[in-house]
Amino acid sequence: MQGAAAVQSDQTNRHRWLVFTALLLGEVVLTSYTFNFPTGLPDWFNPVTYGKVATQAALLALVILLFIAWPARSTILQAWSSTSRSHNWRTSVVVNLGLFAALLAATVAFSSLAAHASEPPWHWFALYCLLLLVTACSLALVGAPLTLWQWLARRCHRRSR
């Protein structure tokens, strides 16, 4: 009976990974697509440029994390599997979708506001970036429980000493 529970748990983890990947790709593409407006501003002063560079930097950081974690992938996968078994990831998905809906609405509103403003609305851009960060954190919690992220941070901190 325990074997059947482990197989069911592993299938749930695979579904979790597929849902996480679909959400990640969908949210990045939709947010990048809607975060676009003509400004006529130089790149160093343009919020669109900062948004797109931040997205590229986050994707590059993910690739670097994968390269750094590659030697310890079996340990990390085992830790992910064991922490994910008891985690209710459906709640994380619902929270992420709610935050993403707010982010998408904010993206459209901010793009419209910035397109018609004489100067970049930096205070609104800061609030937008905060919502973007919270949404990204909620997406990370879809991918893995907080306990795994804490374990990874402690492990990386120990290795850097």
C-alpha cells in the first residue's frame, strides 16, 4: 500500500512540474507581451527597457542556478520530491493565478499610463515591480515549497563559506 502512495505522490510531483513550467512560460510571455508601449525616451530612462532587461536577467539567473546546481541535482531532486509530497500545491497555483491576473491588469494599466505620460511614472513603476516580485515569489512556491527554497539557501550559504 505504501508503494502505491509513493507512485501517486510521484505522479502528483510530475503534474506539479508540468503546471509550474506551463505557468512560468505563459506568465512570462503574456506579461512581456502586454508590457510594451511607445515612449520615445532614451533606453537609460525607459521603464520598458528596465522591465525587459529584468526579465532577461531573471531568466539568465535561472540558467546560472541550473549550472551551479547541476553537480548536486540528484540531492536537490530528492529533497524537492520529499518536500513536495506533503505540500498542497493547488493552493499555491490559485494564489499565483490571482496575483498574475492582478499583474496582467496592472501591466495593461501601467503601459497605458506610461504611453500617455510626459515623464516616466517611476512611482507607479516601483509599485508595479513590487507586484511583479510578489507574483514571481508565488510562482516559485508553485514550483517548490518554501521549505525547499530555505534548504537551498542554507546549502548555498554553507558552500560559499
